[in-house]
Amino acid sequence: MKGEENESVTSASGEMPTEAVAVVLERFAEELAFVTPGSGDGLLPVNALLMDLEAIPFLHASGPMADAVEIARRWVDGVLDGDGLFTAAVVQNLHAWHGWCIDHLVARETRQPVVPLPEQWRVAAAPTPPIAAAPAPATPSAPPAAAPASVPAPAPAAAVDDGTPTFTLRLPGDLELLREFHSESLELLRAMEQSVLDLESGSATPEVVNSIFRAFHTFKGSAGFLQLDAMRDFAHQLESLLDEVRSGRLAVGRGVVAAILAGADVLARCIAQVGAQVSGSEPLQPIRLPAAPVLALVRKALAGEEPELAAAPTPVATSATSASAERAPLAATPGPSKGGADRADSFVRLDASKLDTLVNLVGELVITQAFVLESSDVRAAEDLELGYAVRKLVRITRELQQNAMSMRMVPVSGLFRKMSRLVRDLAASLGKQARLVMQGEETELDRQLVERMTDPMIHMIRNALDHGVELPEVRAAAGKDPVATVRLSASHAHGGILLQISDDGRGIDTAALKARAIEKHLIDAGRELTTDEALALIFLPGFTTAAAVTDVSGRGVGMDVVKGHIDALRGHVDIRTALGTGTTFAIRLPLTLAQIDGFLIRVADERYLLPSAAVRECFRPIPGSVSTIHERGEMVDVRGQQLPILRLARCLGLKGAAAGPEAGIIVRLETGAGERALLVDEVLGKHEVIIKNLGDAFVGQTLVAGGAILSDGRVALILDAEALARLPAGYSQRPMGALA
């Protein structure tokens, strides 16, 4: 009765999310319809829904409902640990258990007496003796230990000649189950890695420990159900280690964290290979599971030994995600989630390629709608019903486009969290100390941008830790905190996204950069460089300041590739640095790669699009407002501010444009590179267009960000406002030609 009193108090304070529990129980009933004795159908969904119940904060407290969930967990674990088939007793118990849970919720809502849990359930769900976490190899004279009666001994995994266990997928029979297993495993790995890093930072709360324990438990159960015996046994050893921590018999130390992370790395490698074989990109063959080094770490952790520092491995969770990026499903969010168990009902898993196809089809619909609206027959029609239908078509198309694009937007938190492991491991391998601080994790941008920015960010963070961050003793001697700070931030700026990667290290010596560039014959010795030009040297192919080649840097390959990646995303990177203080890389990216809201302008006989987010105002200059300043070119006075003019016709190599500024229109650009006044012939209006790739014909054009099909069927080039703002005064180039 004490537990019931506690639960009543919790309910009165509004802490029990009754609605969330009811939602999960409703889905639980749907899955139970597919559960039959002697079959494994429905086992994974039932286990997942049970995990949703376990994730509800209230259920961590004592009380009948918490006890009921624990009882159901033991029933399901018995099936997972066994042959993966439901028995008649378990099926009967689960149906009765679901009925009790519903009655319990109704009783609480109506303030009626709570029905106690049947005592026979507690007996049926009594825990079985635990399996040893890391048994030592038995000597030849010693007989093998028998497995507990209630848990069948796992079948021996297949092994290759060197003793490494392997497992083989059952294809095509388990194809759909393996696809679901692959996608769920990727999510488990991401969540697990972040939880382990929280554990290492001192957040060893029961919730964090339980979340990691449940992740390994789910791996074990799912792998056992799919007869991936080597993975099942491996996950069981790691689960046993977590059970020691969860029970309080083992303290969290470097040994525990190292063993868990190493185990997650091995599982990630295996999951990446599972995804490759399921998708057909790799042939079906046994998958190796190098368990021995990890199990050695587990034994040391159980003995309380600290691991030796070793070179930092590349975060495998990131690699697994990247290797499966094309195949990984996407979670689309139709509406805001209230948290906890609600999220299971609010998310729909779909293949990313299907979402891209949807966005492309919506883009074609927008273009077709523009053709219809510009038709002379439609514009001249006076039919009221036709007018109503056209207006409704415009509204529905706009809403469809907005919703389709919002489905492509994902928060950068996933990208940022991947860097936590990188900072931890790399700092340890370099003998340095560093913490990662993240800001603006909720900022959203296009999924493709997030995927394609992973490698550039990894390289810049590796450079920050290798070149920027000093050793602890050096920092202490300079009066700094021995623990360096690497900061990642994301925010909206000028209609796009600003990503910043900064460190509080030694900064960049521009004089040393110039000397190194001269030494490597990348620039002439007598050339004078501004600070920005000197900093831009690090993006030259083959440039490096490292004195020796290491596993981290020194080959001169990387920052030029980083810039190439960013340029390909229509982005720009700026560097701010101060000796002894640190360095910041500021990366400006568009919100999306699929559509743009732009101003359609005319220059001579050609039409172009400028991103509206970069356009501050448009006006016709009054006589006398334009003047020429020595070494600065033409300037226009805008309410007392002098802005440099860029004649777009001259810049693009076009003839037939307006002769003087007063005969044209000034478009005032505001970008991360500063402000600039563009002189154009005419502003034709504002349009929302779908960005089209122009192919190889415009690869060398830094001023063109893409193309768009206009309502008359012609193609207009989309100009890069940031690149235009950076051009020197009087810039001109050969004609780009027109697109029909």
C-alpha cells in the first residue's frame, strides 16, 4: 500500500503522464493481436513499446504501475533470452497484464480503489540467476559451467581461422526484419554514445545508466531474435558490465567508459556491414565481430583497473552513419512532440530517397502551376469558379511546398553530438585536455547540408585540437585553464545558417603562414598580403604548418577539401584569429539546397535571381548621390553611408545595359562579407523558385549558385550574393552566355 500512496501523491501533483501511458498501451494492444504461442511475430514491437513505457520518468518511481512494467519486462526478456518464441503462458499473461494496466489507469482517473497486482505474476516473473559478466576461459580439466535452467545457453558463434566470431545474415528470409534492426540500431548507437559521454562527465544518474543498459539489452534481444548469435553474446557481456554499475557493485571510471565506448564501436562496425549487405551494396558473407579486445577491457573494468591511453580511434558511430547515409531512414515529424512516450506515436520512419522524390515532385508542381497562372487564357478568363479554383490551387501548392520542405529540415544537434566523441578521443590521444561546448543545437537546416558538413567539421575540429589547443602545462604557464574549450554554435543569419567552430588556443600566426607558403613555393617571396589573404593560405592545396606527418595532420590534404565542400554547398568560410586567444571558423550556409525566395532582376537582355534574404532594399539613385573615390571606385550615398557600387553588367560581361547609375536600379546587398550596391537595369519582382543543378557547364563559375525555371519556361541563373559582395571594385569577366 505504500507504493499506492506514493503513486496517488504523484498523480495529484500532475507528474504522471497518464495520457502518454495510455497512448503506448493502445499501441501495445494492437501489437498483441499479432502475438501467438510458438511464434516470434510481434516480439520486437512489443519490446520497443515496453521500452517506451520504461522511458516515462514517472515509472522510475515506486508504485504498482512501475512494478507492472518491471514484471512485463522480465516476461519479455525471458522470450528474448530464450528461443525468441512466445509461450502460451507468456501470451496469456501479457493480455491479462494489458487489461490490468487499463483498469489501473481508469481507476486513477475516476479516483476508485486501485486493483492490486496478482501475486502469481510476481512469482512467474521472478528474476533468474544472472550470467557471469566476463567468465574466464575454462581450463581443460574443468568441466564447462552449466547455463541457468531458465536461460538456454547461447549457440556457439561461427568463427574464422583466427578465432574471431562471425555471424551471417539470413537473407532474403529476414530482409524486412533486418532493415528494421539496422535503422533502430543506428538510433540506439547515437543515443548510447551521447549517454556514455554524459556518464564520463559526471552525470552518472540512474536514468543515464539505465538508458545505456537498455540499449545493450535491446541489441542482445534483437540480435538473438534474428539468430545473430555472435552479436547477441557480445552485447550480453556489455549488458552484464552495465548491470554491475546499475546495481552499485561497480563504480563508474575510465575503465567502464572505455569498455562501453569500445563495445559501441564494434557494434557500429557490424551494423554498418549489416546495412551494406541488406541494401545489396555488399555481397552476403560472414560478418566479423572482433570481440576479444573489448572483452579484455570489460574484464579490466570489472577488476577496477584503469585502461592505458591509446591513440584515439575515429568515432565509429559517425562512420557507420556515414556509410549508411544513403540507406538510412529518416524520421519525419508531422507535428511537435510532447516528449517521452508521445514521440513513439509522433514519428514516422521513411526512406530518405522517398522524401527527396516528394520534394522534387512538389518542385515540378510549383513550376507547372506557374505555367498555368501565366497562361493568357487563364489570365483573361472571367469565370468566377475558375478564379476560385486557381486561388485554391495556389494556396494548396504553397502549403504543400512548405510542408515538404519542412520535412527536410533537421536540427544540427545530431551533427554536433557526433563531435563530442571526436573531441574526447582526439584530445586524449594528443595528451591534451579539452571540453566541447555546444550552442544553438535546435537550429534547423536542410538534411543534405547536415550530412555533407560532417566531414568538413570533423577535419576543422581535428585541426583545432592539433594546431590550436596547447598542452595543459603550456596553457597553465600562460595563465589559461589547462582544459581548453572547443565551441560549436549554430544560428540564423542573413537568411541562412551561421556555423562557428572556435577554440581558445594559441591562434594563427599570419607571418608564419606566409613564411611557410613561400618555403613551399605557393606564393612569391615579395608579395604583400593582407591579414585575410594570409589566413586564406591555409585553404591552398598542399599547405600545412605541421612540422611532421602524424595520424592527425601534416600531409597538406584537408583544408582545401574543406573549402571545396563548403563552396559546393553555396557556402562561405571566414577566419577570425588572435595570437594567444584562439581562432574561429565562421561558415555561412543556405537554409536549404532545394528552393530559394529571390528577386528577379534584369541586366541588359538577361534575367537573374538574387536571394531575397540578402537584399536589404532597392532604389533608383538620385542625381548627385553617385561619386568616384580614388582607389575605391564608384560609391553611392545611402542616407549618409557610402557603399561601393558593382555594375552587374560589367561584372557578368554583358552589353546593352544602362549607361549610368541614375538610369538603373541599385540593389543593396547585406551579407556576411559586408554590404554592396549592385547596379541593375530593372527589378521584375519577387519569386519563390526551385533550385536546379546546372551541371558541369558552370563548375568554374564562383558567382552562380544554381538555376531556376521561370513561369515562361526560360532558365534564370541564381547569383551568389556573398560572392558578389566580395568582388573588388571594377571587377569584370568574360560573358557567361545566356540560357534558353
